[in-house]
Amino acid sequence: MAGRHTIVLVQPSPNKASRTFMDFSSLNQALDGICARYEKKIMDINPMARNFTYDITDLYNFIDGLADISALVYDHQLQAFLPYDRQWIKQKMFQHLKNQARQ
């Protein structure tokens, strides 16, 4: 699934006007994009911080704090995008970060 075109749909706040999307050429890039969005939020809150660390719980809290998040992942066999929810994204995020830690 790593090489599949992925669109992440995000609604950061309850305001429907905050809805947006992020388009990636792979699931791994999409997961990195979610991490980058979280890191940007940390830097916006703490602009003077040069270095910071976080763990999977912090990332899960960020994902859970969004009003809505889902992913559409392209399935080449079906020639269609398949929808996945917040829990699925968190499971894939854990696997992705675990694989990165092994490298």
C-alpha cells in the first residue's frame, strides 16, 4: 500500500470552512505529511523552539484533536479510491514510524 496515491482529508476545527485536503503520491508520504502538519503546529505554538521531540501518544492526541480526518487511498485493481478512517490512519502511522525507527 506504500506506493498508492493518497489524499488526506482534514477538518482541523468544527468550522466546516476549515476543511482541506493534502495530496500525496504514496501512503508513506501522506503519513509523513500528517507528521509535518503536527510539527508545524508545535512550531507555531513555540516559535522559539529550535529542537523538540514527541512520541506516538502526542501524535495520536493531535490526530484525535482534529474535528475530522480520513484518507482516500487509490486501489489500482479496483481503479478507485478507498476511504479509511481516523483509527486506520493511526494504525498505519504506528507501523510507518516503527519501520522508520528500524532503519
